[in-house]
Amino acid sequence: MIVRIFLPFAIGYFLSFLLRVVNAVIAPDLISELDLSAADLGLLTSTFFIAFALTQLPLGVLLDRYGPRKVESIFLVLAAVGAFLFSWAESFPLLILARALIGFGVSACMMAAFKAYVSWVPKERLALINGCHLAAGGLGAIAGTAPVEFLADFMGWRGVFIVLAVMALIISALIYIVIPRRGEVPASESVAKQIKDYGLVFKSPFFWRIMPFTVMSQAAFFSLQALWSGPWLRDVAGFERDIVAWGLTLIAIAVFTGFLVGGIVTDWVRRHKVSPITIGFYGMLLCMIPQALLLFEMNSFFLVSIVWMAFGLLGTAGYLIYPGFSQFFPSHLAGRVNTALNSFVFVVAFIGQWAVGAVIELWPAQASGGYAGEGYQAGIIMLLVAQALGVVWYYLFPMFKGK
């Protein structure tokens, strides 16, 4: 039964992550065919995040009220519409609309699964199954690199999005048909009461202590891994397109490993009475080290791969905050607790990914048509400063609370 519940949702999250990172590979095609600037590319790709963020608070209510099976299957139809539209779009505004629909459509793929697992999976195995679910997203990140590059060479980037749209429709039907209806209990609370209960989350001092650093760390992870890693490998490291694709594949493998290890670690710390938040916090701190190393000039594929893989591995530490965070609230708020945190994460990820592009564009383009290395340095420094402020806030917050 656990496999029957796990596989459809895991495949959905695989697709969600693939759609999140695919622009890192096809960025050169988008730039050349549609004449996009760095800021345009950042805005286009980050639109996924703002659309994702806007759904999170209502998504928590929908999941707690109608159940994950219905909610995710309907949302994935929107993702399919967005992917079809993206494959057809010829103008920048239409691409923005399509990317937003994709973001809306896949926004339930993590939280719906977590909600379902709470209902169907024994508590002692919950952390491990959540980690395996996230690892499926890591596989999606891998599929969004060299395999997408190969497919794009064969059928073009527009053909890739047609394939992704068909996948979204198939997965939507799979979730709706395969996931059991038993266990779907209609919410006894009114919608107004469910919305009001968000106040329990937003009034929590613990929420406001851990949220800023988590948000800044995850925003940096999403901004770089989902878009700017590819252009950085091309413009700063100077790699050819096929080498860039393999570099992105190695980063994605590290992300997959991070998710898988994160699930095992969360399961271990639960048994040893250690909060996953503690592990997640120090993992996010360590993730700032490879980001800082990206400020230095590197052209060795081995060295570049080590630094970026360390970033991919440690960047997943922020996901350990979610299972630990929900333990501080009543179980009936499970859908709303994590979507509250997720809403902030994706709003800032939208701002961060767009802002990095805007900063990069402040420097003149290179003769090769790429972006200046100084622009990438400035963008990464901006992300590091934001994370450092989050760390300072975490340690100073108890003083403010005391006052």
C-alpha cells in the first residue's frame, strides 16, 4: 500500500523538479531565439517561483479540506496547459504566462505528498518516506540536465515542452486513479476557520526565528541551481555546451544524494531525539562555503564540479526544516504549517533569481555573447549577504523576544 501511495506522488515531484530546472539547460536557446537579456531570463525563469508562492496559502487550506489526490491531479492539468503554451509561445509575455501556469500547476507536488504520507505512512517511517520523495525530485533535476540537452538536440526546446505537457497529463490521471479514496476525510472546519488558523503559525515566535535564514538559504539554492548554474559554467568557467550539460548533471546527482541522505538523517535524528531543524540549520550554514568559493576564478572541470556538487548536496539541507517545523504545531495544521513557510521561500526565490539576472546585466556583455564574470560575483555576493543577515537574525531573535 505504501508503494501504491508513494510512486504516483514521487513521479509527480520528479516532473515538478524537472520543470523547475529545465531552463538552465535551454537558456542559450531561449536567449538566441527570443533575444532575451539576463534580466529577462531571470524574470522568465523566476516567474515559476512567484506563481508557486501565490498558491501556497490557499493550497494548505485545499489540502486540509479536499485531500491531496484531488488537489494535485487538478493542479497538474494546469501544469500541462502551461507546458503546451510554453512550447507554442513566440512572445515574452506569453512565455511569462506559460511559465506562471507551470509554477501554479506543480505547486502541490511536494506538499500534497507530505499530506498524504501523514495519513498513510506509519509515523516511524515518515521521515524516510519524505526523504525518498524529495530524492525523486533529485532524479527530476538529473533528468533536466544532459537528458534534456539530448532531447532538445533531437526535437528542439519546444518539442521538449510538448513531451513534458503530455507527462503532466499522464501523471495527473495516475494520481487520480491510483491513489485510494479511502482516508479522504472532509474537513469539519469552515474555510474561514481554516484560513484563520494560519494565525497560529504567523503568531509563533519560532516561525519568525527560523524563517528568514531558511528562506534566504533556499532562495539562493533555487536561484543558482535552477537557472544561473548553467550560464555560470558557460561564462565564468568557460565550458562548451556539452560540458555544461554534464556539469549540471553532476550538480543534479549531488542534489539527489542530498535529498536521499536527508531522509536517512531525519529518520536517524528522530530516533536519537535530535531535531532535524538543528541538522538543517548547520547544513545551510555549510552551504554558504561553496557559494563563497564560486567568487574565485576556476576553470578546472574537476575543481568546478567539486564546488558545485558541494553546493547541490548542502543546498538540500533547508528541506530538513520542514519535518522539524511541523512538529511544533497541531497535526491538523500539517498542510498549512509547511505551506506558510513555503510561501515565503518561493516569494524570495522569485526575487532572488530575478535580482541576480538584473545585477549580472549591470556589466557589459562579453565579446562571446555571454555575461561578465564580475556580474556573477556581484549576484552571488548579494545572495551571501542575505543569508548572513538571516543567520544574524536567528541568533539575535531571542534577545528581541525577551524584550
